[in-house]
Amino acid sequence: MNLALGIDIGGTKISYALINQNGEITTEIEKLSTPKTKEEIENLLKNIISKYEAQILFTAIATAGAVNNENTKVIGSTANLAKGYKDIDFQKLSSKKVFIENDANCAAWAEYKIGASKDTNNSIMLTLGTGVGGGIIINNKLLKGKSGAAGEMHFALSRHSKRACTCGAYDCFEAYASGNGLRQTGIEIFNDEDITTYDIVEKARNNNPKAIQTLEIWQNDIALGVLGLLNIFDCDCVVLSGSMEKFVDTKKIEEFVNKKTVTTPTKIYHAKASNNSGMIGAVLLGFDLIN
Ligand SMILES: [Zn+2]
């Protein structure tokens, strides 16, 4: 038996599928809305797991929020999930082993095992979506830190804008490099509180100079953050994923960071392991942990 159940738990939806040791999805991907209470989430997970339990070696969950070093418990940053989510005992939901890991870490692991950073020993993956997620792999190991929460992209880019970040601090990398960051930069450039990320991208497509400038500033902010990460971690490559990465010119970022880095040159890649890299990475990590 080389199948596992992969589950991706996000703020709005829960997706799941059976996945094999090579990271291949072998069933349809099922999607459900994420319930609003802890008890409903527990019951839903129990039902999903019991349906597949006889066929699988283990369950692997990619979740929003930080996860402890034992891969058993969520420890923080779950503002978009039900109150009490942190108290769920995931192992209790199955008679077989249940692993859990942060979704950005899982996606980074999927890229490392079967995607853009395959065959490297040191890589960073940045998920550019509404916010910015991060996963760092050093010497072929996921960097977890003392509590399990390492790789959160809250460090300041010094633009002195006093731009409030989701973490409560100001001017974090996330506050500039995320989709929300692009929108904030657009608000500053267009002097229009109501402009959306979509508006900016559409206007840039139609050659609006202010929109092009907004995207350039956003990309430059991403490059500055990537440069700092590279100088600290000296990694082989940085992989960009998430809904916003298609608007990034990886070659430009690569040129910029390689001109300025204090280490040797690095590659910048677009992610390869698909939109389902969270659940795929969780399962691949599970196979590494169970052996
Ligand atoms: Zn922050």
C-alpha cells in the first residue's frame, strides 16, 4: 500500500484526494466549504478519513497557520479559521497516523521533491497570494525553528511608509510583496482608495503608465525581500508560487538579486508542482516522516 489521503484546510475550503508516493493524485479532488466551528471541522475530517482509511497508509494535512515540530498540532496564525481550531487533536480522527504541516511549508516540500527546486539542497519558496507564505529548506530539511513557525515573511522592508501589516507590525515584506501589498501601492500611485488588484493588473495590460509603475514598484519590493533572504540563507534557488506569481518577471528579479547579492548567483523559478502542491507536499512529507 503506497497511498495516503492528502487534505488541504484553508479559510474558505477544504480539499482532499488520494495521493501516491510519487506525488500523483489518483482520485478526483473533492472540495467542500470550510465549516465555521471546531466541532463541524472535526466531524467533517472524521467522515472524510473514515471513507478512505482502509486504503491508506496515513493522512497528511496541509493547513493554514503554524504547526508544531512534531507535526501534530496547530500552534498559531489561524485568524481565518474557526475559534478553537488550534485545539483539534488531529491524531484522534484516525486509527492510522495523521501528519499535519503548514500549507506553505507543504508547497515548498512539493517543489523540492517533484517541482522547480528538485535536485537542490537549499531553497526558499514564496507563495504570493492575498498575503505572502514562505517555506525554507536548508540542507534538505524543512526549517521549522524552535516552535515550528519559521519561514513567516514578516521582516521590514525599510520604506518608512508605516504601512500596517497583518501581523501588527509596520512595513513587513508581506505588506509590500502580497496581492494586498500591490493594491496598497496602487492606492498610493493612483490616489484612489477603491482601486483593486484586478483593476491594476487590467490597466497594466492596457498599457496604463501608472499601473505599469505600480507593478514595477511591487516587483522591486519582492526583489528586495528576496535579496535579503538570499543573503541570509545562501540558497540554490527561490521558487515563486501563488495566485500573484504570474505577474512577476522572474528573470528581472534574478538579474537584480544576482547583481547585489553577497553570495554566489541564484536562480529564481516559477512554481511547477501545480495548484494542489499543499496536499501533495503534505503527503510527500508524510512518506518521508513515516520511513
Ligand atoms: Zn508583518
